[in-house]
Amino acid sequence: MARVFISHATQNVAIATHIRNWLEGDHEIFLEVHPEDGIQVGEAWRERLHHELRRADAVVCVISQASVTSSWCNAEIAIADALGTLLLPVQLDGVIHPLIGHLNHIPHTTAREHLQKALRRFDTGGRKLAKDQEPFPGLDAFSTALSAVFFGRDAETRALARKVRRGPGLLAVVGPSGCGKSSLVRAGLLAQLADDPRWLVMPPWLPGTDPLDALARAVRKTAGRVGLDWTLRETKDRLVLDGLRGVAQELVDEDRRLLITIDQAEEFFTRADEKDRQVVANLLKDALADNVRVVATLRSEFLDDLRTLPELSGVHLGSYVLAPLAREVLNIVITGPARVAGLKVHPELVALLVEDTVSGEALPLLAFTLQHLAMGVPRGGTLSSELYEHLGGVHGALARHADDVLDSAVAETGMGKEELLARLAALATLDHTGRPTRKRVNMAQLDPHARAALEVFVRHRLLTASGDKQGRWIGVAHEALFTEWRPLRGAIEERQIGLRAAQSVELDASQWIEGERADHLLLNEDTFAAIAPLVANDDLSPDARRFLAVSRNRIHTLQGQRRRDRRRTVSCLAVFLVAAIGAAGLAAVQWHNASVGRDKATARALVAQAQVARTSSPRLALRLGLTAHALAPSSDTNAELATTLRGSFGQGSPGSLVGHACTVAAGGLSPLEWQQYLPELDYRDTCAQAA
């Protein structure tokens, strides 16, 4: 049901009333002269008109000569056009309004059918369900092609469309995973604006690992729709040389707006390289200054990352928060698509489905269950309550189907269940709350057996695959698979240590980037040694991988510097030690030489005293000679001792040693003492001489 404002001159009240009667019942109509819903006596009519214009989805303009000259009619048309509201001109007497001359004017005589068709197309997105197309998408998001069966979000679609039409800049559609952001934008907003001649809607694109390539592919498709035959290479060159603003000017004229839609924009931060992110962000900022609007679906936790992108500074960033679907609209979510597809649903089954779904957060499970209930049911057929029970209900259908697919993959590939579950668990990462979220993996990185096994899950629509210039990427169809299928949930829990380590690295990496890559924000050696073995490259974004690599290089640099410092310290200590030892050795030599010199001088003095005492006291002379010889043995002391002994033996004086025993003649020396002090003189020979 659309909100419709009827603009008319006073002279055309009757025609305006007819138009209201045509549309009444199917839409919410505002006609200011209507006695019940119009402007009442005493009401502030200017404020009411502005209020109704701002909230209107469409404005039916009764175009006559009177309305062309009416300042209020002109103001209403100008305001509606500025707000981007759908304008539907109804022509009287062939008059064309100059403010909207570019729009097709419908003659009043045939206007009823055209207006009803245009507003019905507005309500349904203008799409019919194609032949053999399923009315329920399962775990996939609703596409634009399924807008005719997209029910339950009419109010949100209108509100989002009004925001896009009225607000410049970038609008982020945010909400928790699984709340239906992509479906709202694709099957709601884009389907509605695609039929508005004032809008050129670019197909939605995911940033992936190469956001510039993804943008170029979407631009090329859009260019083809307006008759421009650009190659992908040419499109990229135009984006680089002319910017997105220049490209947009070639796609739309000044009376038309271009809508760019980025789906899963969190991939700018989880998959894209920082340089590629900067390039595309700069392109978007440049284009937003003109008649270009950008809508991005985004998980709530990444909104601050988008807000703080330096390249988007100065850009008006609005947000539309999408809440999970209210339980009271689940009935129309079930019966609406079935009715469009010509299928019947028994009221008891509807009640059971609503009861089991509990809330809008389980909507993906409901859509999956309905998809399987509708498979193979011909138009006019009825969805089976018995099949619903067999599937296991809303919360059991997905798990049972996944079990069957796992068995098929094991049978086809020969891989064990545990190995297959580990491969599937690698398609998960953790968000900031620790909840598993999906990520896409390049199939080229997998071995042939793993690729073959995962293709089984793709074939049964539990996984999705998409391609770009870097290859074919695979991911889960919906994150409900992580929580509802117990075997996979267990496999993910086994990887939680590594995933939490990766989450920690992601947080540190974002702080490092925000801190202008300061060295003190890198991991230290102990933290790196603890965390690096736990994380796999596939679990990290490009920014986090670079952060880890820079941390590793920094640690290696510091380790090398410490080794060089140690070598320098050891070298300095060695030089000092050698110098100290040399100095000590020199001092010892000098001390020794001085000591020897002193001993020699003393020995010479003793020898001189022995020479004096030789005649008067041979025994004293011998003792003095022995002492001199002990201090400084030399040929001089030897000669002095020998002379003393010979002189004493030969004189026969009273003090001589002649006639005494050998030991006495030798001054009382024992043979051992003799050998110690007089090794040059043989004891036996000396004793023999003395005898």
C-alpha cells in the first residue's frame, strides 16, 4: 500500500476527487479537500501539506493550465521532485507542465488504469514471478527478480526509499547478520527505484578482495543498459582517469540520478587490501558530490570502521537500522509468496510455521523450510503438513538436510566426516561478540578432494559460489548453518582458539592502522611468539596479515640489533680483558725483575761478608755463602762457597773443619740440604776433600 498525495488546482477538485475514488482501498490517499482525511477546520494547512508531501511515496499531479500558473501546485511538484518522490502526471486538455516536461503525461480519460498499474508496480517492485521460479529463496537473499514475492517489509522499503531520494551522500543499511539487509535493498529498494525513470540503478556488488574490479564490472553492466559498449579494461581505465564522477556523467544526465549499491560492505575491512579500499573510497567520495547516491549494507559492528575511513571524511554518512522482522508479519511472509506462485497453505500449517519460527531472527530457517515444502508442488497445489513434520519443523529442516548432504559428500569423495566438517569450519570466522560469521574462501587454495566435496554442498545450496578475476570463491549460503547444524557448530568450537587469536590480531591491526602504523603498536616478541602459531593466514584480513608480517620483521630487526650489540659488548670486554691481563703481566714481570735485582744485590753483599769472615769464622762464612746462594744462585755464589770450603779444609786453623765429621764440616748440613743448596757440589766429593 503506497502513500499517495494528489496535487491539483482549485479548478480541478472534481477530477482530483475522481482520482481519489479510483485509488481508494488499495492505497493511503491524501486529498486536502476530503472531508475525512483532508485538512480540517482550524488546522495549520501549510504544515499539513508539507508533512503529507514529505511522507508521500507518490504524487499524482493533475496538470491543467490552472495548475501550471498556480504557485502552490508548482511548489508541490518542485518539493516532490527534490525529494525524489514518484511523480505521476495526469494531463487535462493536452497541457504539459514545464517543470516535469521530461516525464510522460497520461491523458485523464485513460489515467485510471495507468495509475493503478503504476502504483501496483510500486507496491510489488514491478516484477512478476517468472515461470518455474521458486517463490521462496531458501537461505539466499531475495533478489530483485523476486521482488514480487518479497513480503513483510513494505514499510521499511518505503522508509528506505524516502531516505535515498531525499538524502545526499552515503546511506548505510545496518543490522545484525541474518536480519534481511540484502533482501530489503535488492528486492525492496532497488526493485522500486528501477521503475522510476529518474533513477538509473546499478546492480549491487560485493567488494571482495578487489573492490575496484567489482565496481568496474557493475559499471560496465550499467553502461551496457544505456547503450555504451565498454570493455572491462576500458571501464577500469575510465574510472582511474576520469573518476567515478566522470563515468557517472556519461551514464546519466543532470535530470537523472545514479544509485550505486554495495552489498556486504564489511568486506572492505575483512577481505580487501587497504590500498584498494582507499582507491575505491576516494572514487565514491568524488562521485557523491553530484547526482550519485550510494547505499551500502553493513553489519552493525563495522559502522564505526566506515565512519572513520579517512578517504570518506566530509561525506554525509546516514544510517538506516533494520530490526529483525516482527512476529506479527510472519503470516504474510508465508502466505504472500505462496499466493503469487499460485500455491495454497492450510491455515493450520501457517499457524504451526509461525509458532515454530518464534521471531524474525529465525526467518532464514523459515525461508529454507518453505523452499523445501514448495519444491515440486505445481501451481494450484497445497503445501503439505505431513512433509513439514517429516522435515523436522523450522529448526530441524536445515540440520536434517545438512546431514543428508554430508553423507552424500562422504559417499562421492571418500573423505571422512571429520575432515569434511573441518573444511566447512574454515568458512567461518568470529565477529566482535565471538559469534561465528561467514567468510569466503578461494577454491584455488583448496586441494582437489576438498573442492569436490564442497561442490556437493554448493549443488544442494548450503554453500554459494561466485567468481571474479582472482578465481572462484565459496562461502556458506547463510550463517544459520553455523548455529543450527550441530556437527558444524562443534567443528567451529574446536577452532575457537585459533579464531579468537585471529580476532585479537584483527583488533590490534585496526589500532595499528588508526595509530598511523606506529612501531609501539606492533606485537612484541613474547605476544608474537604466543599468538602467531595459533592463527592461519586464511583466518586473517589483508590488513591483519600485513600487521603480523610487519610485527615479525620488526622483531627480527630488534633481535639482530641485540645480537650485534652483544657482539660489540663481548668484543669490548675482550679488548679490555686483554689489556688488563697485559698490564697485570707487565707489572708481574716488573715486580719479578725488581725482586730478582734485590736478591742479587743482597746475595752480593752476603758474599762480600762471607769473604771477610772466611779466615776468622769459616762456619759463618759458609752460612753467609749458603744464604747468598739460596737468594740468587749464580756462578759467583757457587765459586764463593767452594773457595770457603777449600780454604777451611786446607788451613787447619782452630776454626777449621778438618778433623770433624763430614756433616759438621759442611756446617751441619744434611745430604738433602746439601743437595738443595749446593747441587753443583757433590756431597761425597766434598766430604772426601774435607777428609
